[in-house]
Amino acid sequence: MFSSNSSRRTAARTAAVALAAAACAAMMAPSAQAIVNGKDSTQRYPAMVSIPVTGADDPTFKGVCGGSLIDAQWVLTAAHCVDPALVTLDGTVRIGSERRTSGGTVRSIAKTVSHPGYRNGENAGPNRNDLALIRLNRPVAEKPIPLAGKPGRPGTPTRILGFGTTDDTPDPTGWVFPDRLQELDTRRGAPSQCAPGYADSTRLCTISQVPHAMACNGDSGGPQVQKSPNGRWELIGVTSGPGAPGVRCSQGPGLYTSAPAYANWIHKTTNHHH
């Protein structure tokens, strides 16, 4: 889910989106494709995870969040995607499939650990420390994605992935979640390209390289990746919400929790709970 103002509502029912956090908030333009004007995945992403969720305040709402496999038994996602005030986890996750409801490896959720400083932004701005770890009941064979040592500078090409709604209507009943994984080429934005106070050392402003496109509800928790010097994908961001208050997904920009900024917490947590 995406989180922001419409965030609580959006996320609440959608942690489904990857914006659940805060409902990434941006809602996308109707009739856009994928992530909101994204496209079908062009390659395999074995570390991509889909996390089915149910609305905490509306059991009839069925959605999804994204995540990234960072260890054989651990998934990194957004804290708002496991926030019981917003959603109820369905109890399993699917790893390494280009399809939302088939393929890959399915595992049960053994434990969730949210960052202790997580705060849902709701009307007060962006989500804070919007990061959580999911421990799987058993290891998987899919290859985890490494955390980047640091995000590239503003302007660096990146890519975002997700199974979020392809329609950014504010009405959750109009959200359409694609079965096929969507990707969108993006780039690191300067902090000034997001609303004042949104982007900082822990939150990355993200700009689409495609007009009228960005992550949306259901993409929350999913990965933002960049190419490492050896040409392989590495994880830099976790979909958190919109980069400005009140914008639709298709208007962008997007806001991503910086994975490198939390590397110490991630390693400490996974080691402690093994």
C-alpha cells in the first residue's frame, strides 16, 4: 500500500498496495498500465516477494504488498504492510514468481519484526522508519538480493517492481491488481524533487523515467533496485508512499525507505531472531 493521507484509508485496506505504508499514496491514473504505467517484467527477479493481505477494517478487501528476499529465510518489506491497524496478513508469502497468485515458492510467515521507530505518517507527512522484516518458516532456494552499500546519487537509473493496482482511482473498489509482475524504470531524485521534509538520509525521492507513472497501492514494501558495478541488481529502496501529500500515483514522485540506511538494523535483527 501507499501511505499518506489517503494513506491510512488506502493502506488500511490495502496494505495491499505497496504503498500501504502510507499508502504510498500516490494514486495512479486510471487506465494506466501496471505499477501505473509500468510494463510486464522483462526478466526474472528471484528475490521478488508478494504478500497477500486483508483489510483490517474490511475483511472483504483482499490486496497485496511487495517484499524482497534478502536472506534464504528473511523478507524485507514496509512496516505499514504488517501494521495490524491497517491490514491483516494472510499468513503466507510467494517468492520468486512473475505471477501474483501462482508459481515460485510459497512459505508461511513465522514472525514479523517492524522497526521500533516506525510511525504511520497519515496526515502529518511521510511514514517514518517504514521498514519490517518477515521470517519465513523455512528457507527457500531462490537467490536473495544483496543490499546496496549506498544508493546512487540523484539521477542514478533505478527500477521499481510490484503487483500493485494499475488504476490509481482513490476508490479501492476500482483498484485492479495485475497477475503479472510489473516493472518501471525510474531514477534517484534530489530531495528537493519531493515535498519539503519528505526525502532525507533515510527516505529516497524517486522519479519516473516514464510519463505519468509510479508505484501505487499494492506496490508498498516492494523493491527499488539499481545496478551494481558488476552489473547485477542490488536493493536500495523499499516502497513506502507518495513523495508529496495528496498526489495521485501517476503524478509522482514516489518515496522509498533507504535499505542501505538501515543495514545495521537489518543485520542485527536477522541475526538475533535466527
